[in-house]
Amino acid sequence: MRRNLQTGSDGERLRPVDLARAHGLSTQAVRNYEEAGILPAAGRTPSGYRVYTPLHAAALGAFLALLPGHGHRTASEILRAVHRGAVEEAFALVAASHAQLLEDRRTLQAVESALRDLAPEPAPEGGALFVGPLAHRLGVRPATLRKWEAAGLVRPRRDPQTGYRVYDEAAVRDARLTHQLRRGGHLLHQIAPLITQIRAAGGLEPLADTLHAWHTRLTGRGRALLSGAAELEAYLRAREETARGA
């Protein structure tokens, strides 16, 4: 929700401190945003002081609303594109963030599906498997397991006497999950963050909290994208109205 902004006697002129206070920012941050092209260029008084208008306030509101969903870099690029008249480029940036959110949702769905299909399996005899038996169990080539290892998805230890790769229960788990996700069409770089989360969680059982948090983050990003789009649309309308009145 926007806060009321202190204005000058003519109801149009705003000082840097007016914009800063309305959003809990420093006046230097407001100046930095202007210099970065996130805000339109400000007018100047005869003595050289910056003079902002409600249009600058709308630009700042749009930028701050875009930040949670798009991140600083993309939000900045969106506003800079608007200010150089490349509105279609700004829309493309917005669409790209929505597309990334959709891809992240699909990844989460694939992860949950893979975990459901990952039936419990007895631990390897002797507590570990060599590369050949594990490859046979998964129906892949040993070279595939080595490729997954190179990508950081599977971490076998080395037998101190022979130097052979040895896959303990955790490594077998990671290999099985990687195999399941690869069968679902996911690329290795898409699988890596999940494997990292499983290791951080301490296995599959504690992963439920991680998946719930993942859902929460995606929902938050979705709502943030909607809020950002609404503020951006309001700013674009304000620009159009200002241009018509000029």
C-alpha cells in the first residue's frame, strides 16, 4: 500500500526526502535510483536542488513492488527499459520472470512425483556398492554414473586399497533420485539444487519441510509478481496521463 507523500505548496513538487521517507529509504538511495535510470531524471531548482513529482513517486513505488518478485537486477532493467521508451522490452523481462516461476513450479512437481515413485529399497549388501553393480541395478552405464559424479550429483567414496568408487546408502539414494529425474526429462543442472537440499535436510524423510518451504517461496513469488505488475501498470498509466497533459 502506498503512503501519502508530502508535497510542495503547488501539490506537485516533491523533495528527495519526501520520496525517501514515504518508503523508509535514505535520500541518497533515491538519488542513486535516479542516477541508475530507475527513476526518471529529476528537474532542478535555480539553485540546483532536485525536484521530484508524483510521477517519480509512482516510479519508485513500481520499482520497490517489482523487487520481491523479479530481484534487483531485473526490476532495475524493467524500469530502465520503460524510461528509454522500450516498453515491449520491459514486458519481455516481466514475462521471463513469470516463465521462470512456471519452470520452478514444474521442477517442484517433478521432484514430488519422483519422490513418490522412489520406492523404498534395501540398503546395499555390506553397506555399499561398486560402480558396476549400481549401474546394473539402475539400468545405466557406469560412464553415466561417473558423469553424475562429475556434476556433483553423486558422491561415492574411494576404496583405500583399490581406489575403486564405492557407493554407500546416501550415494545410492542420490543416484536413484537423479535417475528418476533424468527419466522425467530434467537436466543435470536442474537436479543439482534438489540433491543439495536433500543432503542439507539429512535424507528424504526430513525433506517434507523443505518441500513445504519450497511451495511457500513459489507462492510468495507468484503474489509478488502480481503486485509488481499492478504497480508497473499504474506507473505506465501515470506516464501516459502526464504525456497527454504536457
